[in-house]
Amino acid sequence: MHERSSVADLVKSLRDELNRYPVDGKLPSSRVMVEHYRVSPVTVSRALAQLAAEGLVVTRPGAGAYRAEPRARPAESGDTSWQEVALGVEGATGATPRTVDASGVLVSLATPAPGVIEFNSGYLHSSLQPEQAMAAALARAGRRPGAWGRPPTDGLPELREWFARGIGGMITAAEVLVTSGGQSALTTALRAVAPPGASVLVESPTYPGMLAIARAAGLHPVPVPVDRDGVRPELLAAAFKATGARAFVCQPLFQNPTGAVLSDERRPEVLRIAREAGAFVIEDDFVRRLVHEDAGPLPRPLATDDRDGTVIHVCSLTKATSPSLRIGILAARGPVLERMRAIQIVDSFFVPRPLQEATLELVGSPAWNRHLRRVSVELRKRRDTLTTSLSLNLPELALPHIPSGGYHLWLRLPDGTDEAALTSAALRAGVSVTPGRPYFSAEPPAPHLRVSFAGVSGPAEIIEGVRRLRTACDEVLG
């Protein structure tokens, strides 16, 4: 049983039994609960923590857990309807509305119900995360001299140097800013180069989180179609000319969601077109460390071929480690670097030093390369299992491209398929998938699904997930 479902079951059982105890009455010890409910001590600890957060129990170190005094009824809610006027004034006065829609992001962040197979996860399954190595790194980092002091605002010099070496080319440590993950870096980059109301060019389809960032900043995402060789240069040039945009956001390596890699022929074209437009290319290099075992040599980041400061490079360690290791970077040169540095300082001062120190400990340990090699092997196995199972059981779902990196497949549904109905039917069948609509900034050309193979426990769960998806397709497609 998954740990989270064990915790939920224990919380329900304890909540049902609380009425047996008087206020301030002591609950059974953790050892007794472990034996009675046949769960781990960690599960007991997390269940009690949840009940304490709900105000149902009080934990006293060294003494145990006790039933809490019932909370007083909450005061009657006030009238917040005035906020609709306050928040809607921008659009009414001609300014660009900044309504924030996070639904496309929440699809991959939401925790499904117990027993549901996660084909919608954007992160590695816990069995693929380097949990022991991260725990050891965090413990060592906490003992480093000055580990809890204030870090440099740009990030620890050793960490910036490590990232700069990973990018290669002309990038130096002085041109790197440490950020709180890739999402934060993209937010800073877009705010630095595009004023509210401006257009920003995006790949189509593209990562919903980036579309949410742009719209929250009052920007207009303009789609530029992608094929298996990446963004189409002739359409990129036309979009710059039509919009006057000063930024293009792209994922040249294993693009999300298509898995496309920008071809060698198109790489210089993209940079040339952006330079001629006087625009920046924001390169989101988000899964370079999730390459599959059977991939050949990877193309270098676009930033390594850029001498003029056209490229703003974004990368993160989160996808290759854990959702909670939110460490990423921005790399750029020229005045835009100073602007991004100022924005980051104003927004958050700096990234917490203990997390930076722990990251240094992790990537400097022998466990780091072992972890990357293992993930490379395991992702290939999961990808191959998923593609084979889809081919055998769901041949009507087209798979135009099989990537050699990343963690998902992009499936083309039959024309006229109702994505919402299919994802709902899939959830009823016990598997969560991601609809394609949130990946398009304008009307999509066809219905799609994104199916992730990173957040599952292994091949057996993938095969069962496809079987459940077959059930959903039978219901919706007939």
C-alpha cells in the first residue's frame, strides 16, 4: 500500500475513534498503534501530525498524543463580493487583465485518490528519487560552517560554477543566478524582458505552467507551431514580424509535451531570427538530466552557441531529483542579467542557503552520477513498456514521436474525441491522464492526451494503467 493511502486510512480510523476519549484524554502510544493497525511508525507519526493540524489532537513531546479541546464554531464569513470589483478594475480601465488560471498546472500537481495510477505526474516516482542521497546531503549540509547564514544574493559561488560547467560554451559562474526552481526562473525571465500587455511567442503546444506565468504577468502568449524537429523557423519569423514580440520561450530538448528536439539545422536559424527581431530566446532546458539510456549524444544548450546575449538559459534539478528540491538557475549576459538579478532580490532576497549547500553536497557525491545512470535506464524501460502496451491495446491513439528523453508521451486522439469526457472516464476507471487542451494558447488543431511514465512504480503499473485507459476509451469512443 502507498504510504499516503496508509496515512489517510489511519487518520480516518483515529478520527472515528476520538469520541471514545474525553477531552485531554490520552490516545494509545505510537507503539501500540503500530501493532494494532499494522502500519509503520512513520505512518503513525504523519497521521498524528495531520490530526494535530486539524486541531483534533495535541501532541506533547515525551508524553504522547491527547484529544484536543473542541474548537469553537468559526465566525460567520463576511461579504467578500467587493473584491470582484477591485480585481476587475484593470480590465475595465483598458489595462491587460491578469486573471490567473492554474488549472493546467494543477493537473500534474494534484494528488490522485488512493489506488489511482498516475499517468499525469510531472515528477519521478518516489522509488526513482535519490531519497537516501538527498537525506545524507541535507544532513552534511546542515553541519557546514555558515550553512544557516545569509548566502550571496546570486547564489553560492561553487554552485553557480557547477551549473556553468554543465552549460558549457562561454557561460561563466558570474553569469549564473541561482533560483528557487525552474518555474521561478521562467517567471523572473519573462518579467525582465516583456512589459504587461506585450506579446510573447511560445511553442505550440507548450508547457501550461509557462502559459500561466505569461497570463499572470499580463502578457499575450502567441503560438508558433512545433513539429518533430522543433519550432518551425519560417513561422517563428512571421510571428515576430506580426507581433513585434521581444521574447520567444522554447524547450529545444525533449519539448513538453511533444518530446521534440530542435534539429541541428534549425538551431542557428532560431537564433538568427531572434537577433534580427531584437528579441530574447528564453531557453527552458528542463529535462537534460532525464535522458534515456538509448539516446545518442545530446545537442548542447542554445546558450553555448550564443555570443551576443540573445539566449536566457533556464534549467533546474527538480525534475531529476524531487519536487521539493527546488533549485534552478538563470544564465544570461548583458543588462538583462542585472535586471533579472534585481527582480529576484526584490521578490525573494535569495534562495535559502541550507538548500543550496545540500545541493552542492548531492551533486558532488558519487551517488549523483549513480542516480542519473539508474534513472536513465529505468525511464527507457518505462517508456518502452508504455509504447508497447499502447500499440497493442490502444492502436487508435496515434503516437507520432517516441522521445529518447523526458518522462511522457504525447498521444493524438481520434478526431472529435471529447478530451474532458475521456479524462473523466479514465479517472473513474482508476487512471489519471492529462488532457491536451491546456497545452495550447489558442484553439488546438486536434484532441490529445499527455501520458507520463515517470510517476508510476514500474512496468506492471504501466500495463495495468493502459488496461484501465482501454476501459475509458471503450466508454467514450465506443
